[in-house]
Amino acid sequence: MERKEFLNMVGISVGAIVLQHCISGCSSKSDPTPIVPPPAGGGGGAVTGITGNADAGKAIDFVLDLNDKNFSILKDNGKGKIVGSVIVARAKNGTFVALSNACTHQQTQVEYREANDDFFCPNHSSTFDLTGKVTKSPAPTNLKAYKTTFDSVKNTLTVKE
Ligand code: FES
């Protein structure tokens, strides 16, 4: 094999490895939870299964219908859902948690992690416990926690300040 052929082969192999690493690295940071925008005008809008306001620009006060396909993921323990400016999770022990979803470091949207039963910022790896308390910096302050009330008869979750 000539030197030029060898260098071409090595260059292709290194490029393939770098590309594969980038693809796997990028995909591991994506949040698998779909984002549900806040309802238009705070009154339900085009998104089914939610009434009220989930936009932090006004007081947080909304109700989720867990029978609706948009929020049925929260029927299961260890799942999370972005709802406007809030992240709602049903922890592994079944309790509901609702926190502001903007990391207090640089406002990156946080994710719920089932494996750790906590919240994670994919930007600089800050973590928060189920109360919103910072457990790993650089986030300087806790996430804001909202009150949750679950109606097991109607299968609805109320979230408010
Ligand atoms: S934006 Fe969340 S840790 Fe930096």
C-alpha cells in the first residue's frame, strides 16, 4: 500500500469515528419529552387536555387532563412533561412535581431524568432535586416550585402558584 493510499484510508476512518461520536453525543442531550405550548390566550386554545395558564409571564394556574393523549404520559411513575414554562413530573414514588423549567444559570430548559428521579440541565449539567433545589452547580438558585393537586377520580392535575 502506498503512503498516499494509507493516509486516505486513515483519514476516512478517523472522520467516520468523529462523525459517529458527534451523532451519539448530540442525540444523548435531546429531551425525548415533547413540548406542549401554553394554550392560546390562557383559555385552552388548540391544545387539548389543558385549561388555564402555563406561561410564566402571568400567574401559573392550569389543569391537565391525564386522560388526554397530550398528558397521558403522566399516568405513569417516572415520567416528565414540558407544559409551557413548567416541567411536570410524576416521580418514581408517584408524587407529582411541577417546577419552572428554565435553568437558573442561563435559562436552558431542564429535563426530568427517570434514572436519577431528578431534573437535569443539558447545557452545563446542573441538577435539581424533586423540590427544585440545586444539587449540582453552576445553577445559582433553585427552580421555582408550584403546588400540585391530583384528583384521582377525574384523573386531573391542578398546578398553581
Ligand atoms: S444553563 Fe443550566 S447549567 Fe448552565
